Amino acid sequence: MSDKDEAVTDEKVIEVKNLSISFGEQQVLKDLSLYLQKGENLIVLGKSGSGKSVLIKCITRLLQPNGGTISVLGKNVNEATNKELGELRKKIGFLFQSGALYDSMTVKENLQFPLRRIKKGIAAKDMQEKIEETLENVGLKDALNKMPSQLSGGMRKRIALARTIIVDPAIMLYDEPTTGLDPITSNEISSLINDVQKKYKTSSIVITHDIACARLVADRAVMIRDGELYAEGKLEELEKSDDEWIRSFLK
């Protein structure tokens, strides 16, 4: 058994049951059910337009589904009050596909922003130490006073990840973390996802169609096809499947 497997427990930190959502006449997710166990990296695979990103937006209630239930850390997301939802979101880190850094702020200011919002009352000295520690954990301690425009795509992604993990989330949601990156940088970001899992004890959903990334970070994988759960299991098991669609996707 690998170190990654040993970190995973049977406790379910996210449970999605019979999730459906439509935009107009287009049904994006259809009766979808899946779960995330504590300590695992769950990879969600599927072609563009299959509903992968919509799924994690429903989990954080950025989108309201038409049907089904979503439980996050024991809380029914759809029934949560705005106050309860706000508290729940503080425990969830969301790495957007674009990184979504504030371009008018330095790296330091980008990291101060969530600390001031979530860790209210934190002392200036503690804030500085937390920022430096987090930057070191993503390998960019020297970038403290740089502007986002001075960073490469891979560096921007690392800073965006630092800004997300600096508040110690229990759950991480990664939306296409390696999109637009060259293969070497993609591998570095994938390795960083594993580092975050180990150092911060996170449970993560990783939305991707990057098979190389999936192979590096997956404890378990689910595959979505046309908005429905098509397959799930260990990635190495799925790669041995006789199913033609699965085999062609995982080439």
C-alpha cells in the first residue's frame, strides 16, 4: 500500500447524490452520484462540456442544482443558510482554472487578502510568517514583492495555490490545474498537489482532462460522460478496462 493510500480514510467529506442541473433545455448533469473520502485526491475525468466544472460549482453552491443533494463536511449545502454557507466555504479551497490573482496587488498582498478575511485578528508578525511559510511550501519564497504580471504561467498557478492553502482548508477543489502549462510545469503542479495533500492533510477533487496529471495525483478516479457517472475506480484499473470509450480516453 502506498503512502497516499494510507492517508485515505472511509469518512466521506463530500457526498453528492442524484445531482441534476440544466441550463435552459440543456441538461448538463443527470442523476450524478459520487463521494470524496477524507485524505484522498479524487480525479474527475471527462471531455470538455461533460459537466466537470459545473459539478464543483454546485458543491460550493456557486450554482444551484435542479435536483439531488450535496453534503460537505456533514452539512447539506442546498439547505444551508447564507451564514452557514459562508462558514463552510472558509473550509474549502477553490483553485480556479485562471488562477484569478488580483493583478493590482503584489504576491504578498494577494496572500494577505484571504488571511484578513478569514483569520480575523491575526497579528502582523504571524501573518508575515504564515505568508513566508506558504510561499516556501510552493517553492516561491522569493516572489513575495512581485506583481502577478512579473510571473510565468506556472508561477501564477503556484501563487494562486498558495493563496488558497494559506487559510488551511480541509477540502481543495482544483479546476483544470494544469491547463495552458507546458509538460514540465504541469508535472511540477501535479507534484505540488500531492505535496499539499500530504502537508495540509487535504481531501481534494481534481477536475482535469490531463491524463498525465491524473496518473500522478489520483487515489481514485471517476469518469463523467454526457453528464452522467460512467465509470469509477483506481486509475490503473480503469486503464485495463475493456470499454472502448474508457480506453480511448485514457490513452
